[in-house]
Amino acid sequence: MKPAPFEYHRAADVDDAVAALRQADDGKAIAGGQSLIALMNLRLARPELLVDLNPLHDLDYVEPRADGGMAIGAMTRQRSLEWSALVAERCPVMAEALPLVAHAAIRNRGTIGGSLAHADSGSELCSVALATDALLRVHGPDGDREIPASEFFLGTFTTALAEDEILTEIIIPGAAPRTGSAYAEVSRRRGDFALAGVGCVVSLNDDETVRQARIACISVGSSALRARHAEDSLTGSHLGEAAIRQAASLVSEDIDPAGDLHASAAFRQHLAKTLTGQVLRTAAGRVR
């Protein structure tokens, strides 16, 4: 199919893009276009205006931060992040998840900002943002504001972004000492949307107890989500097999998967539990 008619605006800078979106009754920013164009071709999305962010080359970067983390421009291509030595060093859970994002051709064009702003419930990068406690910087008519990833994803394709705001930067905090992470998912074929996916970041105290655990799941709710009950059960415990099994069993308290042609709700529940145990065991091994 072909998209419905629309106007096109090539943004000169971030403020120009924001102004164009503010003037339109139904405007959409386009970066890589790997999600939006597909929806437009099916006429599931019918924006009257597309604001092209591709000229905004100053939003294409990966930079180290003094706290051991990094700052990523929203227009950075997923493939660039996949190949980045800095990402591999400072955010290994992202490096592990990126090769599982669709196919290489899509990662060549898709941007990290576009993936996060689209907020698909099956987005690996959304779960990485949650697992790393990322901070998302957005720009609008009133300037910049920062939104924690935990407050950014509101529901199905819905975020805390206002209609005239643009995501400009993703800040990944530096990991605490003695931190391990892991990501795993199950899909019918490589490149398909995950039937379920789980990423985790776990930090230990010197006495081997868990200082902090973040567990983020995809494809088991209306958006990527944190498994808070499982996280809370780990805090203060020794990250052994008993604690891991207990945390995995509690994942069902926070997820609400839907059944479809590819997997039943019960199977997605089972996958989320199994994957949680898997990534926690892997992360524990990487800490030690």
C-alpha cells in the first residue's frame, strides 16, 4: 500500500523541527523511518506533516561521561552503536541486545532515538534504557527537560514526549563497581519481534549481597517494563540459585502478556520467567 498524502519539512535544526511540529495539527518527526514508514504504508498512521530530522548531524554521537557512563545523540544509528567500542565497554547490556534488533539493514537506518520514541512493546532498546536507568533529554518550545526512562514509557506506542517535543539525547549512567549485566530473548526466527525478552543489570556489595537489581522485560505488556517485584526480592540477598529462582517466579507479578498467533499469554509468561533466571545467572557470573 501507499501512505496517505502528507506535507514534508526538512528541519534545519532542533528548534526548527520543534516549531514545525508545533504548527501542525498532526505532525510526526522522522529519523530512520524503519517503524513510521511501515505504519504509514499500511495507513495505520496518517500524519499530515513529516518533519525530517536527518539533517541534524549534531545529534549523531556517542561520548564518554566522567561518571563512567556515556551520552548518545538521538540520531545515532543503531548499527553505529552495535560497532562502538565505547558502548561495548560502558554499556555491555546494550551491546548484547543490539544484534537482536531486527536485521542489519534496519539497524543501518534505525536510530536509537526513533526506537525509544516509538516505544514498541517489543523494542530491545526500550528495555535497555530501563535496565540501565537511562535519562532521556528532550527539547521543546520551552527548552530542554530530562525524563527518567522509568517515567518515559507510558503504554502502547505512548511516551511522556509532548507532540511538539523531540528526543535529543540518551544519558546512560556509569555502572557501579561490581556490576554485571545480561540480555536474552526468544523469537521464532532471527530478526523477528521477540516473543519475550529480558535484560538485567545487577550490582553487588562487597559482602556479595545485591545492592541494586534492575530487570526489564519486553513483549509481555503494553510497553517495555520493569519487573519491580523481582527486583525488590533480590535487594539485600545473596545472588545464589535460591534468590534467582525466587526473583524469576515473581516476574509474573508485573507483566501482563497478551496471546496472539505466535505465542499464548501463558507461553510468554513462561518465557519471561525462564529468561529472567537465565540473565540473572549470566549477570552474576560476570560480576564475579
